[in-house]
Amino acid sequence: MKRLLIVLSLFLFLSPGMAFAFESTTELFLSISEAYNDNIFLTSKNRKSDFITYITPGINWSARSPGNELRLGYSPSFSYFNRYDGANETSHRLNVSGNLTLSEALSFTLADTFVKSSEPADVRTVQGIGPLRGRVDRRVNTIDGILTYTLRKNLFLTMGASHLDTDYSEPGFSEVKTLTGTVGISYRATDRTTWSANARYVKYDYRPTSDATEQDYTLGVIHKLTPTLTMALNSGLFYIKIRDTGDSDTGFAGGADFTQALEKGEVSLSLRQSLTPGIDYGTTLRSQSVSLRLTKPITETWSTSLTGSFSKFKTIETNDVDTDETLFNFEVTYHFRPWGSLILSYNYIDHDDKITDRADYYNHIILLTLRLSYITKR
């Protein structure tokens, strides 16, 4: 993370434009939350409930010039349990990202996200990691880089790489690392339609369990059906091979996304089938998911959001893992001042393990948050 920050800073401030002038924005914030959690340890039986206080200070900083931007964010969170104070912890979240214009035809995007927490909600903000087995201290670090080159006016070449690294403070979990390389070409046929072809290679490194390699080849299209409705489709094949056993499998990889812009707000529907590293299980999982999200301002000071998803996860060529996961979130926000807001949210999780009932759990969380912020620009 430290090396990435240095590289981003050098690229940003030595790039054309940024070396002469930039605008910076600093936000200092403090969130104080009170939560009721009816299953703090995510167990099937002997469920334990508690009231929890979260205190989260943080800072967000950005600097930008034409074609370039650097963003930094850090927020520790201190949790205090009313009855089970042995579960008290300090979690950390750090984000670094940058958009850099290297020339008229070449641009570069780099991002790093680090999360250390035993709260499943914190870890689930990292996309594509698979189902979570319970409450355990996890460390997850992701790095993504994308290089985009304009071949012609409407033709673009992209090359990317990403790295996922996970670690656990408790025994019984595998250390998981993935290294991904991607290459793609996209053609903007009209103002409404863009076609693409993509290839991806993934190396899964599980310790101490078996490694695997994956290849994906997909075709895609993004089409604006109406001025407010956008459709994105991609489909193709994946091929995966488990190194120790020699088992392999081929299947469909792809998905569909529909986004409808409302007069105020947005609604989106996503369907997807892919492979996921399954960080809590130490093996690659086939993933099928559907999700729906609605965001809508009610008035100038009130807004609401609703998110729901259902996912199925299963191991390749075995029955070691067969899990369904249902997530639901509803949130209402009251912006009482430009610098302050109140947020009331409800979260529901249903983890249904088809192999053993002992791994099942469900969880209801009600959270009330006061968020205060101070923003300066230079």
C-alpha cells in the first residue's frame, strides 16, 4: 500500500497539467452509530444478541487537475459491545486510487483497497470474494490497474491486472491470493452502442489447499435502449483447472445489467454467473447471482435506498460447498445540515448451507448513525 501511494503521487504530480496547478479537497468526518445485532457471532444455534456502539473518524482527500485525479481515504472504526466486550475491536479501511492521463491516447487507472475487520458488512464491500462463513478477523487487500489506449477515434484497447490477498487471525482458514490479467478491445459503433471482446486469466493460490487456474473469453455489448434505460450484456466461456487433482471444468460466464435512470434516483438489475475465489472456503466457487438496487431522493433533505441480492455458490466438480446467500438492505437518510446527516438502516443476511445445517445462520441488524463532516477546498 505504501509503495502504491508513492507511485500514484509521482505519476499524478509529475504528469502534464498537475505539475502546474491542482485543486485539492479535504473532508474530515466523524460517524457515531448504535446498532442492535441479533446474531453477533453468526451461529446456527445458541444465537447471541447485543447492542453495539461504533465510533468512526476518518479523512477523505483528493487532488485533481484536467485529466488527472488522486483520491485517498482512511477510516478506523472502534466498536464497543454492551454485553460481549470480548468482541470489541478496532477495524481499518484504507482506499487509494488515481486516474492519470499519460498522453492524448493513453490513460491509466490504479486503485488499492485495504480492509481489516471481523465485521462481515465491512468485508462484503470488497466485490467478488464469495460467501462468508461467520464472524472472524479478516484482512483483505485488493490492487487493480487498467491501461487504456485509444487506437482510433472509436476503438480502444484495455489491459489490466489485479491482485487479491487475504489473511486470517484464526486457524481453520486458508490464505488466499489471486493474480488476474485481462485484455480487451471495445468499439463504440454509435453514441448508443459499444461492442467489446475480452479475455481474462486468473491464478488462484490457496495455502494450504490446492491451487487453480482460470481462463475466460467473453463478448459484450452496452446499448442505450432509451435515453434513460441502459443495457449491458456479456457472455462467453470459462475454463478452470485444479492443479493438485487435475480436475477441470468448462461453463458459461457472463451476465446482464439493466440501469433505469428515474426523474430522481436510479434502479438497477444485475444477473451474473462467474467464478469467485471463495476466500472463506479456500477453493474456487461457481457463483450465480441476481441483485436489485433502488436509490431515490424523497425530498431535498430525505433520501432512501434499497438493495437485495440472492446468490448460489458451489465448488467445481465436487460437493464440498453448496451455499445460498440472501442479502437485503434498506436505508433512509435525513440531511439536516450540509455538514450533518442521520441514517437509519436495516440489514438482513440468510446463509443457507446445503451440506450441513451447523453452518447455517441468519442475521438482523438495525443501525442508527449520526455523520458529521467538515470540507475544505484549496
